[in-house]
Amino acid sequence: MTRSKDGELRDTALSDRELKRALAVTWSAPPGLWGALSTVDHKVIGRRYVATAFVFLALGGVLSMLMRLQLAQPEARFIGPDRYNQIFTMHGSNMMFLFAVPVMQAMAIYFVPLMVGTRNIAFPRLNAFSYWIYLAGGLLLWIAFVVDTGPDVGWFAYVPLSGPQYGAGKRADVWAQMITFTEVSALAIAVEIVVTVFKQRAPGMSLDRLPLFVWSMVVTSFLVIMAMPAIMIASTSLILDRLVGTHFFNPAEGGDALLWQHLFWFFGHPEVYIIFLPAVGMVSTIVATFTGRPVFGYLATVMALIATGILAFGLWVHHMFVAGLPRLGESFFTASSMAIAVPAGLQIFCWLATIWAGRPVFKTPFLFVIGFMVIFVIGGLTGVMVASVPFDTQVHDTYFVVAHFHYVLVGGAVFPLLGAIYYWFPKLTGRTMSEPFGRWVFGLIFVGFNLTFFPMHILGLQGMPRRIYTYQPEMPWSGLNMFISLSAIILAAGFLLFFIDAIRSARSGAVATANPWGASTLEWATASPPPPYNFARLPVVDSREPLWTEPAELRVAAGLGVDRRELLITSVAEAVPEARESSVGNSIWPLLAALATTVALVWSIFSPWAVVWGSIPVAVSLIGWFWPKGVPEDES
């Protein structure tokens, strides 16, 4: 081994074998429990996020089956009204805040650094902190539910139902603090993704060469940064009304109950696209790989992503069409709600053109993409319907709306996500999932989903309201409800088979090669699963499809240090190398900071003094986190 003139060991001075051995020492976490708790490797944290989110998906699925069991027959007594209110609130809150948003960001945590050709995500310790905070928020919600203190005010927590007058006990407080946990986590990830993409890309990866999945996560991250402060303000104001005696939402004291709806839905509708946009990035990636050609209309697709992100902030009032707002204002939001179908439709036509011009291979990931297109188009059509004020007035708070948003969210997000799990499973675990199992999983979920949720449109048109725990025998809903509940068993069987396949494949599936699908993006340019340092030598990118244009061997950028963690910093637009930047090492302080923050937030449910006294351990943990380390002599 040799060293450069300044005494630092550089990757240019080593053979490939020596380089990989040295980088493994530098970038690996310590063995055992301490290493697991202190690691800042984005891949380890991303896998934890994905696994945890799927546990919450399974729990939410169990709750949905309990609801369907209760509604299968009229006047059923399987679940009482109080517990049912907790269950449907937990189902919605769990799926939206603990599964849908976190799992999409988890995929970005794992794959965006690999796809842009860097060795770690920006702000690695903040990334570790975000996971522990997310886990704490999920545990808070589910522990409260187990001890009969689960929220019972809907995942939207409308006031005055969730306010101090009607929301007795601590149930609404648990919901509001869970929001704080999950939104802090989401905001941290969004900042990390933006900085990683704009400043840590491989040399030559200009903005017009970014993979479409990376573009989708950039737009999503900006939506998170701009939308999620609204729900944090709303939940904090609710806590202050309940615990301190303020009157933000109390009309009798000058507050406004509709203020809650405006704040919540200003976040709530962009949240739909925070879930949807990563999914369309996954679809673009899968379509390109399984048709063997780049996605048709790259620029149009990117513009559609950006347009969707902008229009997402002009839709929130269509959740409030029956709230008595001015008709002129409602007409604006009707137009916006219909206009957002244009960029979504544009992307679908680009995918169809890609499939038409390519040679599609109908493997399991591609089957889920086809299923997504069918289901999402149906959900989009019903979305245009409920964007009309007269029609929405008739079906508002009926099962028609339940059917619509499940078609949009499950069809628009879960189907692409499952396809992406099958697609990227080799990169996550080093093993492949079963193709025969995958086809059965797709078939059961596709058939079970449509049999479960399409009849809900009919129930809604027949007048069955949402959020009821039972109904009278003379109502014409019992036959369809029984059919829906039986169909839900097919859907549940598909997800159960998926979990069985994933666990079995992770343990004993076929060992994967570095690029089993013959894909074109940089995450497939390294081993499966990737080593701790991602790339021994950072690649240089010459096109949008680097592994297709130079499949034999990528050109590499050299010059980074080997005996300390270093990242290459590049310019925002053209990805021209600008500097070498140190990347922080493993640390236990993010976990300690998360524990201190958790204690303060949970304590604040019971006493406002927690904000004062709980800030002390938080401050101590942050001091330890940012305490300056000694500077080596060759760096001074």
C-alpha cells in the first residue's frame, strides 16, 4: 500500500482487492448489538424501515379484517361501538402515517444513494435518528390501543370531536403526538434525500440523467417539506387546546373549527401524492427494465411529476365541499381536482408507449405494474367524479368515497410497491423471491382487491354511510356486505402468501447475481446486497442508462480517501466534482436523542411541564451528538 503526498491513503494507490478490504474496515459497523444500535449505514436503516413498515401493514390488515367481520351481517355484536371507533381510527392512522408514507421514504433511503452513485446518504446520523423516532411513534400508538387508550376520532381527528369538550381521556392526545413523531421522521428523510440528490451525485449525472425514481423522490421530498408543517401545526394546536386551555378550534372563544379542516387537508391531500409519486417512480423503473428500453418521454414524465407536485397543493378543499364554503371557491378546487388527472394520464400514456415499443417480459414485478394501471385508472375516474360538487354532495361520507380512495391508494401505491419489492428484493437481501409464488400473490391480491372494493361503489350509491359499526336488517346492504367480507379473505390470503414468500426467500431463496434483471441504473452496478461502502470506486455517468450504454465496465472516479469516510460533492446541475467531504461515523447518540425526545413527547401528553424538564435530556443528547471530535494532524 502507498499513500499520497499529504499522507492520506487514497483509492488510486490500491488494487481492487486491497481497496475493498480497506473500505470494508472503514465503513462497516462494529459487530454485535452495539454496532446494530449505532450504525449509520443507509442500507441497514432502509431495511429496518421497510421491515417495520410491513409489520404495520400486517397489523393494519388485521384491523381491516375485524371491521369486515363486524359489517358482514346487520346488527352484528362481534365488536362494540367504542372498540370499533378505535379500530377504524387505528386502521386509517396506521396505514397512512405508519405504513404508506414511511415505506416509500424507506425505499428512497435505501436506493437513492445507490442510484446516484454515492457511498452514504447525506446526514447519516439524522437518518438513524429518524428511524428511532418513527419506531417510537408507532409503538406509542399500538401500545395505547392495546391498553384501550387508542384514538377513536378517525385518522383525520376532526374537532370538536377530538377537542377537550368531547374527546375525554388521552386518546386524542396519543393520536396528536403520534403525528409529531412520524412527521419529524418524514421531514428528516426529506431533507436528506434533497441534499443527497443535489450534492452527492456521481460525476456526469446531470439533472437530465437522473433516474425517474430519483426524480419522483425529489418531488416527493419537496412536498413533505412544504405540506407536513401544516399537520404539525394543527396537531400541536390541538394538544394546546386540550392540555393548556387555548382555543384555536373553539368558536365560543374566537377559534374556528373549520381551521382544523383547512390545516389538516392542506397536508392531507398532498399526502396522497407523497404516497403516489414514489410509486410512479417505481413503475417507470420496472417498465424500463422489463421492456428493455428507456421510458418513452423522459422529459414529459419529469414535467408530469413536477406538475403533480404543484397541483397537489390546490386540491384540499374538495374534502370540504359540504362544509358550507363559498361556491366560487369550490369551483376553483373542482377545476384543480380535475386538472391533476392530466399529468397522471400523461405518465400512463408514456408507460403504454414504452410497453408498445419494447419487448415486455411478464415477470411478477411487471404483473403488478399492469395491475396498477388497471386499478389506478378506475380510481382516477371516480376521483374526477367526486371532484364535481353536485356529485360529491350526494356521495360524501358514503362507501363510494371509501372505494375511491382505496382504489387510488392501494392501486396507486401498494401495487407498485409490491412490484418494487419483488424487483429490488435481490438488492435488499442478495436473494430472489419465487416467481411461481409471486404470480399467485399477484392473482390473489388483484382479484381479491377488486372483489372487495368495487362493490363499495354500489354500496355508496345505495346510501351506506362510512364509519358506522352496524346497520339495520331492512337496509339493502347486507348481501353486498357479506360478499365484500368474503372477498376480503381472498385479498388477505394474497398478502399472507406474500409475507410467507418474502420471509422464506430472505432465508433460503436463490442467490442473486449483481444484476439479475439486466437493469440499467447504478444500484445494479454493485454486489447484491451492496457492501457497506456501496461502490469501491465511484462511477462516472455518461447517459441516463449507464449499465446499458457501458455494460461491461463503468468509468470510475478516483481520489477519495480510504482510511476515513469520505464522499464526493458535485455541483447541483451538471454533477461536476467540487470537493471531498467527510462522512460521520457510527454513533449511539441518535438513538439516545430519540429516546430523550420520546420521553419528552410522551410525558407532554400528561403534563405541559414535560416541555421544560424533558428538554434537558434532549439538549444533553444533542450536545453529545454534535460534540466536536479531534482533528487528525494531517487534516489540520
